[in-house]
Amino acid sequence: MKFSIILAHHRVGSFNHAIAETAKAVLVENGHCVNFHDLYQEGFNPVLPATEIRADSRLDPAVEVHCREIAEADGIVVVHPNWWGQPPAILKGWIDRVLRAGVAYKFNENDSGEGVPVGLLKAKRALIFNTTDTPSEREMAIFGDPLDTIWKNCILRYCGVETIVRKSYGVVVTSSLHERQKWLTDVATQIREMLIA
């Protein structure tokens, strides 16, 4: 099976990188093909140009690769920090440019775009791993859970993904090595149970 891992963290060696590498290792150990993209290291351009808006637009070659891989993926893993209750801008730009009409969703023939989309992604399962420096109790009490809503309701279900699990780890800035190792064990367990089982 084919899996896409999308990593969006600016600092090499971050805990987000450790999460993504753990996910990749478990999938590869189990004989799966993994398309791994570290958006910052690749210098992915998050700006959606006007020339790419239409579904039949000519795409940048790098974006074409991302579109092809995400369309062929049997499962998706996304790793990013919680920034202002949202994904980092580079990942939002990836969503804009890659999860596009004709690749991730379409509208019915007689629909002019105002209706309910039809999801096109082959992947029916996705795992979203987030890190945070806000205690979960404060996060829920003050902010709710915007990332859960964004990923589940606004993005992945729109594209046809049926089962979406989001896990958040933190507080990272004050975490011990033992806590981080425990979190990585949980990442491996989630990959095995959600994507491989």
C-alpha cells in the first residue's frame, strides 16, 4: 500500500520530525511504500497563484508530484505544530495547492460550485499528529478544538476521507525525554492500529 506523510515544521530535529520519522519507520517496516515530504526542507511554495485556480490549470511540476501522490495514497499522515489554532502557513498553502478540485474533490456536473462536494481521494483513513505548548485543559476551555474541526470537517471529509484521527502531544516545551519517548510509542501504535490493521 502507498502512504503519504506530510511534515510541516520549520526546525530540523524537532519533535514533529521525530513523529514523522517514527510514522515512516513503522510503515516501511511493514512493507509499505511511503511518499515523505518535509515541506520546509523542500522549500514548498505555499502561495496559490491565480493561474492554478481552475481545475484544468497547468501546475508547477512539484505541485503535480504532490497531487499525484496524494491521489494515489491509501492512507495519509500529517504532522504539524498547533500555531494559533491552525496549521502553519506552509501547510495551509499545501492544502490550497494540492487538495484541489479534480484531485481531492469535485462538484457534480450540473453544480456550479455551491453544492456539496464529492470526495475523490482514494485514502479513507488519515492520522493528524499535532504538538502544542498549551495544556490540553486550557486549550479546550478557552479555545475549543479548532484543529479537530479544520482537519475533520473542513478538509479531509470534504475530500472523501472517512476515518480521521487527530492526536495532540504536549506540552512539548516542558516535556521530559521519557514523555517524548512515550508519545512516540503512541505514534507507532496509532499507525499500526489505524493505517496498517
